[in-house]
Amino acid sequence: MSRPQVTLAILGMPGVQLLDACGPLDVFAEADRQTGYETYRLLLLACEPGPLVSSSGTRLIPDAWIGEEIDPIDTLLQPQARPLSTSKARNRTPSRSPKGILISRMGITDMSL
């Protein structure tokens, strides 16, 4: 009997630290290796098409981007990205930030959760 797969996605924001994005993916991949089951389907998501540039400048190739048609996600993790500089933060409203766009596209209206 096969086990249902759990889709776990990491949302990589520009400036994410490699360990914060790749560490959790590696933990779940190792769990699959040690149990011998492919329990987890692991994805790296980005806010826009193209490579995701980490805080060190390393480019990660995401599996998908927000706005692209993808299978349902069971668990979404969003590691902390490097904060914007003060000058950039002043020119960016929450609704146009990558996180604001994601929240809007996901249809989340109640942020009190």
C-alpha cells in the first residue's frame, strides 16, 4: 500500500539565507531517505519567475513561482529574508511587497491567525 505524499514548499524571498531555505528541505529529504518512503514532495517557490538570489548572492532555481499553476501545497514555510533598507522600505507599501502579493493571491483576508 502506498502512502500519500505531503507537499511541503519553502517560499524563498529575495535575500533569503541559504541555510534558512535549504536546511528544512534537507531535513525532510533525509527523513525520506532514512524511512525508505517518499513521504514528502519538496518544492522551492519564488515570488517571481527566474532565479532566486540569496543573501550571499548564490542563485537558487525555484521549482515554481507564485502565480504559476501548481498542485496543492500541504505545508508552506516562509523563512525570514534579509530586511529591506530603510530607503527601500519607505517606497514600498505592504500590498506591493512580495509577501503582500502572495497573501493577496492566496485569498487570505484575516491576518489575525
